[in-house]
Amino acid sequence: MNEQPPQITEQEIHAYVDGRLDPTRLSTVEAHLSRSATAREQADSYLQLNRALHSLYDPVLDEPIPPHLDNTARAGRPIWRHTLRVAAMLATLAVGAVGGWFGRGGFDDQQRNLTSLFSNAYTAHVVYAPEVRHPVEVDAEQEQHLVGWLSKRLQAPIRAPVLSDLGYQLLGGRLLPGEESPAAQFMYENPQGDRLTLFIRHNREAGHDTAFRFARQNGIQGFYWIDGKLGYALIGEADKQLVSRAAHRVYEQLVLR
């Protein structure tokens, strides 16, 4: 009887990328990565995300304290709320860089919730992003009306993030049917006609925050996460690093507000 190769878990690939793998498993995991092109691609994608996140956020560590926070500290007022919020964001991004996630609910329920979030966002993107004449229901010239309408329908404060520093302008948005309640989509376009969409829906299990996760399907890729009552997914056909940067811009504007 042939001996079956040892099982390699996704968590071990995460640990390998982070340099935290149990030394007794190192040679086994490396052998698996050398045999499996899929596993190697997965590990390489995690490494690329790590580099991208370090490139984006390491400079923040050297930035001076913002004047309003510096004044707060000088006046003796506590700034621990802001500090904890930033710390939570950085911790979330660090976990998300290797595709990990955490929550207080059951693993299977959380996984299904996240999988359906990306699936819904992906479907909405492939349906509406190619549209030439009717890509959005309400255009960007009526942004105030659009945001107010979507907030009312989702029964949550919704805003359209600004992605102009990445070369993308808001085209507008639309209301979408969700699995259990309405969902929203904002669409952005750059001068070359490339489009990104931001999908927002209610989270079935409010309060179960997750780190960023990455998925790719048919050349379309996205980053998605849950924050409190809402789930978010930033989808596009641009290169992975740009989609990652856009997703983090969204996170900064909608979550770290």
C-alpha cells in the first residue's frame, strides 16, 4: 500500500508565510509547495499582500501625531478610544494579509456568510459593470440623494467613499436585492474605462467582524470583510494590488471614521 502524503492545512501555509511555522513541519510544507502549483500561488499571493500592506501602512508609524490628537493629549483628555481603533485596524489588516479571519460565532456559519458576501458582490459586478448606457440607477450628480436613499433602504448610514487618488471617480450607485434585505452598490470608473464596484449589505450576524479576505473568479478579484452590522466587498478587474489599495481606502473612510 502506498503511503499517503501528509495533509497540509491552509493555516500552515499562513504560518509559513508569516515565518511562524512549527520547525518540525517546515520541510513537509516546503515539499508540498514545490509539488503543488495551486498551493505555491496561494502562498505567493499572501506574500504579495504582506508586502503591499507594509508599503501602504508602515509609513504611518513614522508620521507625527495629528494636531487635534496632540492637542487632546496636551489638554489631558483621553485619546485611548482613537488609539484602540487604529490598533484594531492595524491588527485586522495584519490578519487579513494572510487571508485569515476571526469571529465570535461558529466557523461554518461565518464561512458561509463570507462566501455568500463575495458571491453576491461578484454577481452584481459582472451584471452591471459592463453596462454602457445604464451602469448605475442614480448617477454621481445626485450623490446626496443616492446616499440618503440607500441609507434609508438599508436602515444604516451609507456613504460613497472617494477613490479619486487612485484615479477612480464615482459614477453612481443602485439598490440591489440581498439575500434577506436590500443591498447597495457604488460604481467607480477611471479614465481608461476600468470599473470598480463597492457592494454593501447587512451582515447576518451583527458584531462578528472579520479581517480582509481575498477571492478571485474568472479574472475578477475582490477584497471583502464584515464590520458590525454591514458586510463590504470591493470588486474589480484591475491588478490585485490596486484592488487592495482601493479596498483599504474604503475601509479607512467607512470604518475608521
